[in-house]
Amino acid sequence: MVYYLKCTGFLKMNRQEGTLMSDLVRLSISLEKQLLTSLDKVVSDCKYENRSEFIRDLVRHKLVERAGYCDKIVIGTITILYTSSTKGLQDKINSIFIDKNLKKHASTTIPIDEVITGEMVMVTGRASVIYSITENLATMKGVVQTSVNYTGHKTDDQS
């Protein structure tokens, strides 16, 4: 048996079969046709057996990424793509940072095209707060995509 770290513990993996020794659960998701086409291309290009394997990989990656920094103080760069025409969206985005008491150290906004604006925001704070803000932004009407990158290191007062 091989053990893999999971956010809340360890998972046993059957080395011979390469499968997790847990029950698989079916999950249904809805995607835009264009997104599904792109997903299928990546699955094929990366030589995954099927979509499920690729999606499991993405989920594991996200869990490890989030658990890696936990509540450490980090510098984060949040990238937001949003429709320029959504009324009041910029004010809503700014209010999220204020509500979470997260200071913007730098922010750059650029038009991507006639419809989409991109914004990159550099912040410092607890990784869990930065992650939470990024997730909140992703659910806002008019936001097309968000991503976050962290950079940090362990200090004596952080576990």
C-alpha cells in the first residue's frame, strides 16, 4: 500500500491497480460547450484515460495547493477577468477587499478586448483569506475567471 497525503488525513492507494481504496461517487457537472471541447482536448493531449481522471487530478491539485499554505501569511496575486459592462462590478470587487480588511499593495487593470477587462491585485495576508476572496470573486455576476498565486515561507511564529 502507498499512502498519499490528503487535506484531512491520508488515503490508501492500491499500488497494483492504481486506484484509491475508497468508494467512488458520481458527480454531475454542467459546462458550456466551448469549455467541454477545451476539456476534451486537454484530456486527450495529456493522455488521460478519461475526463474523470483529469478532473480528479485538478481537484487533488487544488486541495494540495490550498492546504500547502493554510493560515500562513503570504503575498498573493489575484487575477480577475470580468466583463467591463457589468454595472457596479468594480465597486463590488473593491468592497470585498475592504470587507476582509485585506490591503491592496498594487493593482493593475488592463482592457483585454472590447468586452473583457483584466485586473491583477497584489495583497498580503492569511492564505485562507486570500483564497476565500478569490472564491467569492469567482461567483460574482460579470466575473469570467479568477486565479490566485501565493508566495510565502514558514516563519517561527507560524505552524
